Amino acid sequence: MNLRHIEIFHAVYVNGSVSGAARALNVSQPSVSKMLRHAESLLGFQLFQRTNGRLVPTDDAHTLFTEVSEIQDRVYALREAGKNLRRGSGGMLRVSALPSLALQALPTAVAQFLKTHDNVKFDLQTVHHDDLLRKLFERETDIAIAYEVPPAAPIDHKPLGEGELVVFYREQDMPDAPARCDMRCLEGHRFISLATSGPMGQLFTQEVQRQGIVLDDVILARTFYIAAALVQQGVGMTVVDSFTAQASLAPGLAMRPLKPPITFGVHAMYLHNRPLTALATDFLKTLRGVIDVA
């Protein structure tokens, strides 16, 4: 089967009819029927049976669809990459950042940068750690700002600074908090856990296990922003990155760094075969200055 056969089979399977596939692909029904018959002859088995006016996939078709679906996803990704390449970069900076950095650090840097580069356009997105490489490979973004550089990936990176994990809490829940909190200060309080929130959650969990601390996990939050919002609602305390905590501070809320500190790096990542432009390099200098101040 070639890519056209795969496209036809996928469209018929998803739409349930030749006419639906033809509309989806913007081609004639006879051409869909012809290509489908050709695909079946190449494979040596039937893909669909006609039942009550609909094409019902055979068991072989169900098995084949799993593989075909993955190929279709890659073809779609290839087309998206081509569209993004065709748009060109010009005076456009496409930057993706973890949600915690997109709350305050990234917008602050963009605002500062536009004061001296008023003709630059930005395309800003948030990205979760697991999607970082896909965004870069599919050319959806030029730069990804995150905490951990994926190992063995064909990307380059530049360090932008450091952050650290902090206790985020309501002042009334810990009125006499020291300048730095030993992690045992969390014991006896309801705790909003971020154990499954990526590298930072893993970093904190490892330290909890190392110290043998038992926490009263009342909620498992998937993002630092949700955890911070729950603190504001009086649900409990949490440990988040310093950027999320700083952006979420409000009257009655406070943050304290941990003792001993748990720090992490902030990195700008980009494809090895797509080095940074001069414009992007200038912007990262601005972002580095914002992160250093934070």
C-alpha cells in the first residue's frame, strides 16, 4: 500500500462510507472506490463489507487501522511542519514555555523586549514537558522554555537561570514561618501533591522519600497552577516552583524556599539543525534578565 491507499482506507474507516470519505478528501466517489479496491487487491483480503448501506470494517481492517492511524498522524505532522516552514520566521518569534513560566516570566520578558523591538511579532504557546520535543520537531515552535533538557535528543539548549521549589501557603496556616522551611514543616498540614507533574514533581518526591517524610496528601494536582489556586481556596499547602508561586501571590498568601534548597535550571531549547537567529538570541537575553531577577 502506498500513502494514497492508506489515506483512502483511513478516510473510509473513519467516515463509514465511500461518500463520506470522498467529501473528507474532496475527491470523487468513483476514485475512492477504485483506490479501495486496488488496496484490497494488493493486500489480498477484504477490508470492508457492505451492510445496510454502510461499509463495515472486517477484523483484518480493524487490525490494520491501528498501524495506519499512526502513519496518518505522522503524515499530518509532516504537513504541519511544511506549513510552518513555508510561513518563514522573518520578524516572528515563536516561543513555547511551561505554564509556570508563561504565567509571569515570559509575558514580562515579551513586554520589555517590545519596548525596543516594536516591529517584532510573537507567537506564544504553553507546552507541557511531554510535548516539548513534538512542538520543536513539528516546527510548531522555534524555542521551548522548560526546566529539564530531554536526554539524548537532537536539540541544543542555552541556560537561562535557576529556580527553586518553595512552600506555598496561606499566612494564617503558618504565621511564624522561618525564612526557609524545613520540609518537616509540611507535616501535620493538608498537602496538595504534585508527584505526577513531571520532572519537578519527581524532584520533590525523591527528597520526601530521602528524608522519610509522611505527608497528608488530600489532593493530587497535575499542574502547579491548579495547586496554587487550591492553596488560595484554603484547601491546604503545596510545594511548587518559585515562578508559579511568585505569579500566584496575593494578600494572605506567602511562599518560603526550602531548607536545604531544591534548585533546578531553566533552559531555552531549540533544534540542533535550526540554530537561533540573532533576534531570538536577543530575546533570550531579555528573558534571562527577567528570570535572574525573579
